[in-house]
Amino acid sequence: MDQKVVDELARIVGDEFVSTRDDVLLTYSASASTGYDPVRPGAVVRPGSTQEVAEILKVANKYKVPVTPRSGGSSLQGEAIPRPDGLVVELLRLEDITVFEDLRSVRVGAGVTFGRLDKFLNQYDLWVPIYPESALVCTLAGNVAVNGAGPGSTVYGCIAEMVLGLEVVLPDGTIIQTGTEGNPNAPGPFLRYAFGPDLTGLFIGSLGCLGIITSVSVKTFKRLHHFHYETYGFDTAEQAEKFLIELKQNEIHALFASLYEGRILDFFMDMLGEEYGIPKHEWPPVVASATLGRLRKDQLESDIKLAKQICEELGGHVIGISELPRGEWDERMWTFARSSYAHGWHWRILYHHQTPSNWHRSVEEIWAVMDKYGLLGHTAGFLTGHGSYNFYPHLYFDPQDKEEEMKVREAHRDLAQRLFKTGAVPFKLAPYWVEDVEEMKDYLKLVKTLKGVMDPNNIMNPGVLGGP
């Protein structure tokens, strides 16, 4: 990177918070996205305030330097991988937390992780009830930028459902505040839908291409203390799908509910079953794993009874192996990282939302692609929000086998097209959706028009939505 750019950045943040050292650049060339090639940036800058972020973007615009925002680096689809000789703006120094107990909300800086926030809120007996399974390193701002989900989402939906407002630095350095905090006289964040159009939503899932989120205001809830962990077995996909729908229809408080094919559970148990203390079992064709949670014990007991009744009326049975959902919930801040990296493979992931009643269609297409290309993978996911099922299937490959890696990339594109035809939708616009699904062209044209207006020099995470 041109030294005069580096010098201007240093004048903003101080010499110690900007680096062009080889070891630093190498560190920021990659993320948790194992299936994506690392790219070496030209410099890394670590601002300590929103104002510094604004000044940095003014410099980037002046010299037309591509910018990649980064927090914990736990994204899985290459969103935080920089452009060659570009600028990484790392936000972990933005770590303020402000609780608004009477408003039932909290504001956090872009460097605050879910794990740190959870520990902080525990002293108030509060929580934000959605956790990505990389919560010890994933920041709320980063999760908002990809509209993530995880344990807790079965009741509360994606992280977007928690957001009350955002502070964002636009590509030209302008600082905006959405939600009620846009009024400096407001007592804090209490309503997202203020001041007309939902500008908050414009930045949720934007992957850092429209600006840099520097703080996030989200809802808080009274912390739950009563839980029940259960597994339910079914002979058919239709029975299991109906079970999930009935959990929602009857307002059973399943914080995290997943469907597993029996053969996929066998695969997972070979890797991690002993570590989690899950007893060996001949799993039925489809297994529902659920963590039920309530404020009061009587509420929980009612949910347990009704879930069992629904399961049996549908022709299923209670398996009674609690260790599986307990492991998913109690270890929710790190279990994903453990299960994803316990083997030697790299992988590509294809996040998408499907209807619960169409769960089997995604499973069928995932297997069709794995069989067509001769690949290993899985079909895991979880029930999310009002009426959605969030899939995160992996396609595995040997990182030393370049031919197999190219095969996985081709399979990834093929699977995206197949899933779209089943009615599935992406919750973030990864390049394989952008470039390979013809039916999304007009929608993407509008998105790119907005980006062109807001970021005419195309400095903000260029290429993350496909194209240059």
C-alpha cells in the first residue's frame, strides 16, 4: 500500500494501531472461511472510535482503496477476506456496552462479542437470547452484517429480529444513527421502526458493502433458568416436519430445535459422540433434538407434556437421550467451532432458509449433489423464528486435493440453483447466489444500484455481492 495512505491512517489512529507488517497482513488474509483462498491486504487499521472510522473511510475514498470491515473474523463464506493490497478496518477496539434496563435494550460497540455481552448481562439477570455457535469470537455487529442465527433462534428468529438501531459510517465518512437513537433527545433504543423507511434493515445482511456498523442496539430479555433437553424419533420426514410446525403452533418454547437424519447423526457421533457423552443408539430415520426453556417451572412442565403428546400423536416416540440437545445448548458458544474443525477436511457451507414442511426437499437436493459429485457432507439445520428452517449444509474436501476443491466449488453452485427451485431462499447474498441464480437478477440490480449511489467509488467490500 502506498506509504502516504499509511501515514494518513497513522495520523488518525496513531502508529501503534496501523500495520503493514508481514505477520499482521498474513493474519488478516484469512478468516474462519476454510473453503476460501486467503488474500493479503495492504494494511490493517484498528480504530478506537466511530469518528476515527469516519476519517479512515474519507482517506480510503480519497485514494480509492478497497475496504474490508472485520470484527471477530468468524464468518464462513469469505465476507471478511480482503481485496489484494486493500485495507482491513478491524473494529475490536469499539467495545463499549450500555444497558437500558427500563427500555429492555442494550447498545454495544462493534468489537463486543456475544460471549462478552452474555457475561456482562448476566449480572442484571438479562440476556440476548440468540447466539451464533461461534459466540466467543463473533461480534454482534458482524452477526448483524450477515443476519446470522443460532441457538435461541427457534423462538426468537434471526439476529435481525433483535435489532432496534444501528450506528453506521457510510462510505463517504458520514455517520448515521437509525432507530429511536436518531433522536438525540431519546432516552435510548426502544423502537426500530422510526423516521419512516426502515434504514436499519438496509444494513442488516449487507456484508459490509454499504458502510461500517460501529454500534448495535438490541433487545434484552429476562434470563431463563428452567430447561429441558429431549430427543424425539420419527419414521418419516413428514412426521418430523409436522412436529416442528406443531411446536410453533402450540407456542411450545423450544429455544433450539433441530432435525437430523439418523445417518447424519451416526456421522456426527463418530466424530464427537464420545466427547459429549452421548450414548450409542440406533437412531431412527429422523430425529428432532430440542431444548425447551421457560421463566417458570410450571410453564416448562406444560411444554414438556404437550411436546410428548404431539410427538406420539404424530406416530413418533420420545427417545430420551438428553445429552445431544444439552450439548447443543449448554455448549452453544463453542460447539460449532469444535464440530466443524474436529476433522481434517475443509468445507463449503450453503446457508439457506426453507419452510419446515419442505425440509425433506432441501435434504433430497443436498444428497443428490453429494452423490453426483462423490462428496461427503451433512444436512444439518434448525428451526428459526415464525416459520422457517435454517439449513447450514457442509460439503467437505481435502485441502491438499485441488481437483476435489474445484469439484466442491462446482457442486456448491449446482446446489444453490437446485435449492432455489425448491423455494429456498438465501439469508445473505453470497456470490454463488448472486452469480448463478438467474431469477434473482432484477433484485440484485436494485441492490447494486443502491450500492452505486451510496458508494460510487466502490470501496466498501467490493465483490462481496459478486462482480468487481
